[in-house]
Amino acid sequence: MRTVVALAPLVATAALLACAETPPPPAPTPTAPPPSAASSAPSAESQLPSIETDSLDPKVDPCDDFYSYACGGWLAAHPIPPDRATLGRGSALYEQNLVALRTILEHDAAGQGGNDPYARKLGDYYTVCMDEKRAEDRASLDRELARVDAVKDAKALAREVAHVSTLGTASPDGAPLLGWGVTPDYKDATKEDFTLWQSGLGLPDRDYYFDDAAKPDPHKKEVREAYERHVAAMLELSGETPARAKKDAATVLAFETKLAAASVKNVDLRDPTNQYHWVDRAWLEAEAPGFAWKEYLAALGAPELQGLNVAQPDFVKVAAKLVGKTPMADVRAYLRWWVLHTTARALGAKFVDEDFHYQQTLGGAKELAPRWKRCVREIDHDMGEALDVPFVRDVLGDVGKVRAKGMVMRVLDAMRDNIGQLAWMDDATKAAALQKVTAITPKIGYPDHWRNYDALDFGGGSYLDAVAGATVFEAHRQLAKLGKPVDRTEWELPPSTVDAYYRASQNDITFFTGILQPPFFGGHATRAIEYGAIATIMGHEITHGFDDEGRKFDAAGNNRDWWTSSIAAAFESRADCLRDQYGAYTVLDGVHVNGKLTAGENIADLGGMKLAWRAFQAARAEQIDPTPFAVPEEKQFFIGYAQAWCRNLRPEALHTMVSTDPHSPPQYRVDGVLSNTPDFARVFACKEGSQMAPAKRCEVW
């Protein structure tokens, strides 16, 4: 999933698509235990049509490894397609959604878009994207490279850094030198801030630039070396001689390594104090000289900006100093690379192929996705709230939206009941927590008011021009928020997204039409399967409001400490239990899951399970299901949960996930959670001390 234009802690997702396919982020192949002699007979689950019997592996004892038991058959039957790095239940649904969106775009391109207001614009975008001959036209790329070559002084450099940041990316951590965005203020969530963010790194994370002498990671070294070769290859394709391209690639890597050294580590970014520092504009000139800030802000479109959030001040200081002391020719080489890096998907076949070749080191996909898929992804990212209008009508509609909201409200009720019964929390903190739960705003399916794309201009030229036009449109849309109240009705991602999220700054939860489909919601699933699959995700997002980051924001979305010190310490002690548990898990050749980086998601997974189970039991108490099930509903619930996370990953994608993703690998999102769930052990009659019923269990919420 692409990064949204928001600060890291403000948007926490369930991540059904734990690894993006092109490129992978910033998501194991499970190890099945020996077959159990007692489990060789046909399973009773085979009598229940609603349970996907083919997805099970009856040779595995569910008390040894429930993930392999619930998903073993599915994993064996669903090899990863050659154009993907992973394949899971969420990614299979994502592929289904792509096909539906493709149909809409083909109708739009053929002039059959009906009364949808942006059908013509969508059709034009799809047409230019699918035109491979037009993508080979280098005029637009040559124009951009000529701009870089024309940079001779500090002012021109600052203007070009701003320009390239709006050329082909809409991600705050995917821009040269500095990322930027417009986000709600941490201390006053009613107003929008302009924020500067550490950026400028082409590798997945700052740690890829360094060798850990105490614990070497050969994979990261291989990726770094592949990256340098990739930079050289792209520069050579752009017109540089092989010798110069190799020299410039070394220059780029050296420059980025200095930026990486100044970057805050991803684990430390979980602390809001490493993401919010409000300063007057004069701070930039006084504390970060060497960079032409006036020209930079003017080029972005914020010339009158008087105050801003400098998320990582030390990084900004180093970046400005680095630019000031680096020879201009070297900075131009860096910018030339970033032009290619951010626009590669919109260039000719040789650039696209070389970019994919490098992405293989991160995700392991064997083939480039067909052009239609790449075009649908791009357009849904850039114009999702136009493209998805007919999609949501067909997939969810008003009836489905109402039913999904009813389930969310039931899970919210479970959270209120749960907080009221917590023995470790005092009354004052409970009252504040209950106030926050009550204030959570659920958003279901699709927006009540759709985004306006009237000002989006593709320029009528190359595919690169179209992509740049869409990115500039989004940059202007973001900047237009400054000086206005926060729009709490806004959605961060398109409705077709197979995911959900919680936003701390607005204390809201969003569940997209894309995920409110079988096998997660609706269809022929039993009530138990549905609660296990989708209500756990609903509980996951609600719990994010109370994880190690979310708990530091109040009911209004302000970064404020509403915890008494003793209760905060009790929370951290419970969170440490999960940090230690997940930090002991290993994948591949002994690479450990990062228990600190994944803490928030693990807390949310465990809390989501508890809340969904409570909501499921409440639903059963209200209405007994008259259907005669061969398998008890309680077993169905846990099977539904586990099968929602079945996912095959290539080794490259798994390694990248463990290094950069705040979500744990899917096996541990199942076994880690359920081993901490006493009701699971009871339902499956797991003996105390077994893998899924350990003597020591963790519980936060």
C-alpha cells in the first residue's frame, strides 16, 4: 500500500496488503511442525461448507501451529504469481478489485462512462497510460533533466528540490532531500500544519546504508550494492556515459548515506516527540543555513508560510549543511537520479524494466505486472474518489454500509465494556479512555462527499506529463488546506483499498469498500467466520487508539498525556511483554522480528481479537443461530480469523518486511495473538504448556 501524505503515527492500518507489489515497502513463509499422529483422520471441518476445507492442513495439530493448520492447504494451493512479491487473502481480493476497476476505465476510455462526472478525464488518463509508444517519447524526461543541469546556484537548487518533490511522488518520505506534507497539528488537531519530514533516501530504510558490525545482515548489503548498480544503470539510460554513470552512482550513494546517518530510526519515529517541533519560519534560516528556504517554499506554493512543524530538526540541519558544502555537480547528480527514481514508472520500457529489475531484490517478483494493472493502480492512487464511484455502488451500496456500521458499533461497545473491567487501570484514566472511545468516528465504505477533480490537468502530453499533473494537483490540494480548519470528512485512501486505518489526529476509523467483501465480510460466510475475519480488523483499528502511539493522543486528536504516571507504567510493562514475545520470533535464516517496531500493530492485533470475541459472544447471546453446524461456532470464529491472514511471501519480500514494516509477518499475527488468547486454548482443548497455550501470556487491553 502506498504511503499516504500524513505523519507516520497518525495513520495506522491493518495492512491486508503487507507488501506493495511494485515496489515493496515501507511484509514469512511459515515453518510447519511435524504432523501430529492424532490428526491424520479427516477433519470434521470437511462437513461445513462455510469453512474453506481445502485451506486447512489437517496433518498439523492446531495446538502446535494454528496458522499452518488453518492456512496450510491455502498456502500450498496458491503459489505467488510471477508478477507479485506476495499473495494473500487480501492481495487476492485486491486483484479482483483491479479487474473491476479496469472494466470501469475501459468503459470510460470508450466513452461509455455514463453520468459519472469524471468519466472523460479518467478515460483520457487510462488511454495515455496504456499508450506504450507515447511513453517512449523522451521529450518530457529530457526537459526535466535539462532543468537539473541548469542548476548553478543555491537558489536554483532549492527551487529544483521543490519541483522534483512534486514531479512523480505523493509520499512525504519519497522526495529528494526533504519530504513535506500538510497534516493536523499535534497540539491543536483543529488546524493544519505545513510539515517538513526527513527524506531523500532511495533504499527502503536508513539502516540499509550501514553494516552492523555486531550483527551483519548480508541481505541489506546485497540490496545496497544492487541499488548502486541500479542508480548507475538508470543514469546511463538517461544519457550518461557508463563511466560517468558509475561515478555518479557512487556519489549518490555517498550523499544518501550522509542523509541516512542523520535520519531518525524507524523505531524511534514511533515516539511523537520525534515528529513534532513547531517553529517560526525564521528558525529555518537561523538553525539550518546553507539552503535557500525562501525559494524552496515559494516554489512549493507556500511563499507566505510563517510557521511550520519541523518533524526532525536535526535531520533538517544536517541536510541544509550537506547541500551547502557539497559540490554543485554532486548535488546535480543526486537530483538527476531522483528525477529518474520518482518518475521511472511513467517512462519508456527500458527505464521501467530496469526499475523492476531492482525491485526484484526487495520483493522477488519474477515478472513485471502487465501494463493494464500498473495503469489501474496509478489512476486509482491519483483519482480514486472518481474512479471508485461506480465500484462502491456495485460492491457495497447503502445496505452493506449500514450493516458494516452496525458491526463496528458492536465492537465499539465491546471496547467500552472491556475498559470498564480492566483491573490494572485506575478510575481517572478509565474515564478518559471511555471518553476517547465514545469520540471515535467510524467511516464506512466510501465518503459521504466525493473529492473534486475539476482542477486536475494532465497537460495533453506524455504519460510522464499526466503523472506529474496528477501529483502537482495533489500538492496544490494539500497546500490549499493551510489556514483552514481540518476537514474531518476527508478520506486518506481510495474506497477500493483492501485495508482499514485509524487516525490518531482525528480519532477516526475507516473501513473501505475494498475490504468489505468476501472472504472478510458478506457473501455466504457464517456469522462466526465473518466476526473472526472482519470484526477482528475493526477491533484492531479501534485498539490503535490505545496502542503505544495512539494512547498519547486524546479524544480530540491532540498529542496530550492523559494517563496517570503509574497507569502509564503499567501499560508499558504490558506492552513490553509483547515486545519481548515478538522479538523472539525469527524468519528465514534467523532474522528476528523487530518487537519494538511492530509493538503498535501487535497490541492492536491482540486487542482486536479480544474485542471481536466479546462482540461475537454478545451477538450469539442476542440471537441463537438455528443452523446445525458440524463445527461449533467458536471454532469457526478462530478459523475465520486465521484464514484472513493466509499469505505466501517470497524470501526477498519477507526480509524487506521484517526490516521496514511495523506489521509482524502473517504467521505471527495469527499464532502470536492466539497463543495469548485463553478462549482459543479452551475451544481447541490445547494443553497448558503447548505452543498455542503457553504458561506465560501477554495481555494489554
